[in-house]
Amino acid sequence: MLEMMSSSHYSSCSFLLIAFSLLLICEAQNRGLLPEEEKNALREIGEELGKSDWDFDVNPCDESTSWSTPGTDALSVYVSNVTCNCDTPDGYCHVQSILLKGQDLAGVLPPSLAKLPNLTIIDLSCNYLSGTIPPEWTSMKLENMSLMLNQLSGPIPKYLGNMTSLVSMRLESNMFNGTVPKEIGGMVNLQVLILSFNNLTGQLPEELNKLTNLKELRLRGNNFTGKLPNLESFKTLQRLEIQASGFEGPIAPIISVSTQMIELRITDLTGGASEFPQLGNMTRLTRLILRNCNLSGKIPPYITKMPKLKLLDLSFNKFEGQIPNLESLKKLDFLYLVGNRLTGPIPGWIKSRNSKHMIDLSYNNFSESSEPICQETLNLFRSYNGTKNSELGKCVPRCSKKWYSVHINCGGKSVTIGDTVYEADRDSAGAAKFTSSKESWGASNSGYFWDKIITAKDYLANNISAIKGNDSELYTTARLSALSMTYYGRCLANGNYTVTLHFAEIVIRDNRSFQSLGKRIFDVYIQGERKLKDFNIRTDAGGVDKAFTIKFNATVADSTLEVRFQYAGKGTAALPRRGSYGPLVSAISFEANFKPPPDYKKLVPIIAGAVVSLLILILTISFVAWKRHRNKIAKEEESRGLDSMTGVFTIRQIKAATNNFDAANKIGEGGFGSVYKGTLSDGAVIAVKQLSSKSKQGKREFVNEIGMISSLQHPNLVQLYGCCAERNHLLLVYEYMENNSLARALFGPEEHRLKIDWPTRQKICIGIAKGLSFLHEESSLKIVHRDIKATNVLLDKKLNPKISDFGLARLDDDDNNTHITTRVAGTIGYMAPEYALWGYLTYKADVYSFGVLALEIAAGKSNMIYRPNEKFVCLLDWALVLQRQGKLKEVVDATLGSDLNEDEALRMLNVALLCTSPSPALRPTMSAVVKILENHLDLPEFTMESRFYDDYDLFNFQGLRDKYEDTNESQPLTHSSNTITTRDCSYTTSTSA
């Protein structure tokens, strides 16, 4: 019996030993491996996230594989990391954490995450995930959940309250809306709760007071309502951030009893005022912000009992009295007291601080000291109670003259746009800085970008893409500010100004990435008055990397003009990277709405130069007359004069330049001859117009062209180099225009057309208007061109317009500024009715022609060729009908697409219709047209009914009939084929009288 028991006991022990050995063998085989069900779960998770680069042929728990690759980005945003716990009883490894930051994953939060029972950490920050938090996650034992910087939406789920194991929940920068659910109060182990930058509304639930373990609470950038909550129940709170969250003041005297507070940030409260809260027990504070909280009274001296304080920001409150002595705070590197009512002298301890300390006392009422304070890192802009003789005046250049315009390329180098030079702005960056090395302007920059180590480069944005347009160089850089940025024009002449602000969002991206989810929101003040609230460049410009300008009127009464951009805590602060927020501006212009008085000192050398030039011209003309023995031409040239730049060319030179007028060099054909491209022996490229020597009209045009254009110099007039009148050749030599005529560029043969974007069309139209304004009003010789049309506008290499063909031009020298002629000359479709029908010529005839041309520029179609259908005679006819129907926008060239600025286009079209009014009295001057097109002058109101009148009224316009009959009895005016349509579209004429 004993033997049997012994044998049985022996068998049992053997079985246990074998089983234990097998278990050890299995454990050894499984060690380091992931269970198949968890590997399958990872496959599902990858599919739901849109993560396609996981390699399931290798062990996910092996840290040497691609499953664990922390990014090399300097900001440590880009991380792909799966970690496992392999110290388990069953010998298997189990997924413990998943970190997929900055992967731009575009899927949804994976419900399959619940199939990883040992997962405690999930970080999916900086992605493009949508949807909401799956209810399956409530079954997990998650401790840390970070879903920041995604596009999660909808209400915060109530079932999150069941995730009682969570210690940290970060939902910053998503699109969650609605109220914070009271069920959150059930997350009793929660230490970190971050709900910043969502669309949360309503009041905070009282149940949040149950979160007694909270150490960090951030509610920044939401739309909550009600009073700022009292946080006395959070006794362990270390970091509190309630910036621009919609709460009303006042701040409770005791906002928190926590003695462990390290950071306290409260900003932008609405409603009631209060005095400084009782924070004397918070001696561990390193950062204290109470900005724009409607606080009044004096700054309490107990702040000196906060020895660890590094940053103190009490800006935009109503604090009075003197600054307390904070000299004992040796670690205080950043002090912002902007926009208060502080008085008294600047304390000596502030003056003694070195360049490491950033101190901004701008916009206060301190008394001036006898010694000027001009320190690099001490901003005292608008800090003194003085006006003209303020402390600021001791630190900036003295005014040597009155300025009438200021142009600044914010954050960039000097740039020339057209005739305007935008000055460089390389030295206005900083956390507390005022600079004014220029006589006419200065800049003030205030604020510290939170949550990152800052350098001067953080206050400058550089464009990483291309912005199209003639002024694209203005948008390669921009100036940034963390709080407040002011550009300040000084030494200005008093009067009314136009302020033009140039914006482009060049930091936030526009792609399927978390970098596209940012919002930049700020306010704009001009002369202390808020003009824009919650301004968003991206929204107003219609996207990122798109130029956007906005104009304001401002009055200068004390020689200064101030534009301030202020951050009010809204938008986002971590997209596309941490610290990407605050105002951003690309360029600024101040332009006086009045002309400066003449500078008589400058007129003296101009007059002297003109006299010398005139003498040279007379000698040159005399030489040409003697040399060529062309008495008739010489006589007419002598009355016209040649510019000092005009030369005499030989036919041999011109034949050599054009390869004997080779047809391959022919670039155009006009009514009075052909045009050839040529190259002189010195390499200069020229255009040669060949006029008919047999035609009296050709000779007349030749002489007229020389006489008119040689005396004119303007950027928008073609330059005449010289002429040749040798044997039977009449030749004019011009500067060569690389892009031929505007007509060919807009509606010429398909192979010659240019794709001209809207900004360029706007520039061309304004350039033509400036050229005509010069001819009519600014030139010493007042000239009517008489043949303004698309073929007579040439385009240079940069598509700058230049008016050409002055063969028909007339001097506008009549006392009454009118001229009656029996020789009507011009082009069908562009001629004004009073001139085409009755020879009544004034500069308003050019205005009419310009109107037709402006219409063609906006439409990209020829006035005479284009007919939308048989109901319309021409483009102008169609535009008038559409204008009366309120559909004028349909005239605009449909190929312009997104380049179109609708406001500018409609302004150009309305200017065109105003200029083509049948009554000359209703047409504006060309100088007024320039101002209207540049938006410096409002478009006059006019009714379309005023465009129409019967033939009798037109014929008797201003007594014209009587005047004509009195002065032309011997030469009656005849019209063989003159017609006028009822819509005043086009005038056809074969009149030659």
C-alpha cells in the first residue's frame, strides 16, 4: 500500500515538473513577441488612422525596427513610436503606448484601440483626424490621452466621464463645440485637463469642482459665458490658463487658494472691473499674466514676494500710480505694463537693467526725466504725458521737413513697386522694442511668444511659396507680434491720409495637414480707433498665400499717424507650430490725399536745365534743316522742337539695323506704315516706323510725331530716339517694346495673346490713365492725343504700358479749351460723339477713348469685334445693357479666375462707362480717373439715363451749332457716313471734308 502511494506521489510530481518545464519553454518561446490578436488590432488601427507604413513582417515591440522612429524635427513634433511592456507573466509583449505625432494622418480615431488591453498612453497630436472620440475607449485603462491639433468635432462626449483612469486629457486646437459635459467631473484621477482653442460655449459645470487632483487647467480661446469661475476647490493647481475664453469679470478677490501655482494666465475678460486679486500666497509663481482684465487701482507691492517670477504681464488694464520697486526680483526677465495709466518717473532700477531684460512700458503717462532713456530692450513708445516734446522725441531723428507719404515693407528689404519705394524694415523685431532710425516712421513691438524659446527670428515670417502680382515682393516677408505691434508715421503734414495695409497669410498652410488648421485672429486700430475686430487674413483674402489690401481714411492733426495691431487671445497658438499666433502684416502705406506745396528750390535747376535743353534742341533742329535741305520739314520741326535725347539717323544705319527692312523683322503694320525691329551697332534694340513719303498726310504725321513726342518725357509715353528724313524715307526710331501692343496681347491672334492676370491689367489701365493725365494736365504742352486705342498702347518687357503714335495729336492751346475742326481723325469705335459728328475737340475726346479702352482691358475683348449676339452692336453696347440690369460683372474676362479682384474690376468698368458718357461735361478728368482707379477717390454717382439724349440736343450742345456756323460758313461740314446708335456704342466716320 505504501509503495502504491509512493508511486502515485512520484507520478504527480513528475507531471507537475513536466508541465512547469513546458510552461517555461513556452514562455521562453513567446518572450519578446506580440500576441497575434494585438498584431491584428494594430492592423485595424492602422487602417482606421490611415497609417499605411507599419511593417508587420517585423516585430512591433523591437525598438530597433521602423515601428519606433522618433522624428528629427527641431520641435520634436514628428514622432512615430509604438512601445511594449515585455515583463509580463505570460512571456508575451503587450502594447503599452502609441505615439503618432505630426504624421498628418487623415483617418478617424480608431475604435480598435480598445483591443489593446494594456494600452495606457495614446498620443495622436498634430494630425488631420476627424470625427469624435469612440465610445469603445471607455473600456480601456488609458492614463494619458493627447488628441491636440486635429479636426475632431461635435460635442465632447458625456461618456468620457467613465474613463476614470485618465490622468491627462489634452483636446487643444480641435473643433469641439457645445458645453463642457458635467460628466467630466467623474474623472476623479484627472490631473491635466486642456480644452483650449475649441468652440466650446455656455457655463462651466459646477461638477468640475470635483476634480480636486487637477494640477493643470487650460481653457484658452473658447466662447464660454458667465462669470469667471472661482477655483478655490483646486488646491493642488499649478498651471491655470483662462485666456480670451469669453468669461466676464470681475476676478474674484481670491481666485485660488493653491500655494503650488507656477503659472497663472487670465486675459481678455469682459464686464465688470476689479482690483488686483489676492495672490500673496502664490510665492512659487514663475509667470503671471493678468492682461486686459479691467483691473484698476495700484499694482500691489506683494509681487516683490515672488522671487521665482520670470514674466509679469499686466498690460491693457487701468493701473495707476507708480511702478512698485521690483528690483529684488532677480529672475524677472520680462515685464509688460503696456496700456495702463501709470505715472511718476521711470524707476532707476528699470534704467539699470541690462539687455537680457525685456521691459515694455509703452502707452502710459510717466513724467519725463532730464536724461533721455533710449535703450534697445526698453520700450517707452507713447509712455510719457508730454506731447510734442516727449521723451520719445529725444530718441528719434529730428524732423527736417514735412512728409506726405510713407511706405514700409514690414520685416523685409527695400522694394520698388512701380514708382513707389517701400523702405526696408529690418530692425523692428523684439519682445519689447521701439525703433525709429528713419525720420518719417518708427515701429513698436510688444509681447512674448509663450511656450517656446524665442529669438528675433520669431518676430519675422518668411514666405515659403510664391504670391503672384506686380507687388509680390511685398509678401516675401512679414512682421509678427505676440501682443501688440505699432507702426508710427511722424513728421507728417497735417491733413487727410489714405492708409493702405497689405496682408497675406504666409505662415499657416493650405493642405491636408494639421498645418492648415490654424486660425490667426487680431484687431487693428488706426489713430487709437479700432477699425477691424477679430480680423482673419485667411478668411478675408480667400485663402493662404493670397495678397489682400485694405484701405482706411485717417486724419493727421499733430504730425503723427499710428496703426496698431493687437492680439486679443483668439485663434490658435500652436498651429502650424508652437508660438504661431498674433498679428501679421506685410506692408503699410500712408498717402496724403492732398498735393504738397511746390519746392521752389528744386524748380531752379529744373528751369535752368530746360533752358539749356531748349538751346541744344534749337541747334540740333537747325543742323538737321541745313543738312537735309528739307525746308518745309525744317520749318515745321522748328516750331515743334526735338528732345535732347532725339538724334538724327542715316538710312544706312537703319537699313543695317533692320537687315534692309527684312520681312522677318517686321513687327507691326499701322495706318501710316510698317514697323520693324532693329539692332544698332552698339547692341541697342529699336523699333523703326516707316511712313509713306508720298502722302501729304504721312509727312504731316511724321512732323507732328517728332514735334509732339520729342518734347515729352513720362514713364507711360513711348520714347522717341530719333528720326531719319533722307531721300524718300521718312522714318521714326523708338525704344523697342518687347510685348508689342495691348491689342495683340489681349485679343490678337491666338499664338500672340498673352495671359495677363488681373493685377497686371489694373496696372496697365492705371498706367495709361497716368500717361493721359500727364498729356492733359501736367505737361508744359497740353496735348490731345486723338487716337487712344489698344493698338496705340505698347507693352514693355514687364508689361508696363506706354502710349504711342502721336501723329494725330493736337496742342490743346485754345483759350476755351475747345477746337472746331473739319478734319476729323481717329479710329472707329474709340471716337467721342461730339468729335466724330461735329469736330468738337477737347481733351474729353481722349477721356472717351480711354473709357472704351478700359472696358476692353477688363473684358479682354475688342469693342468693335465682339458682339455677344445680334441684339448688340459692340462691347460697349453690351456693357451698358448689363449695367442697367445690375449684371455688369458679366463683362469681366472669364479667364481671369481666382486672380480677379472684383472690387477693382467693377470700379474699372464703372469708370469706363463714366468716361464714355455722350456728354463731355459728365466725363471726369484723367487725373480724377487715376485717383478713382487707385481707390483714392470715390466714384461719382451718375445715372445711366444721363447718357441718353436726342440728336438735336447733341448737335446744340453748348451752343456748338451756332459757334460752328459762325466760324465755318465757307466750309460746310459734311458727313458721308456718320452714324450714332441709340446706345452710344460706336461712331463710324469717313469724314474728311
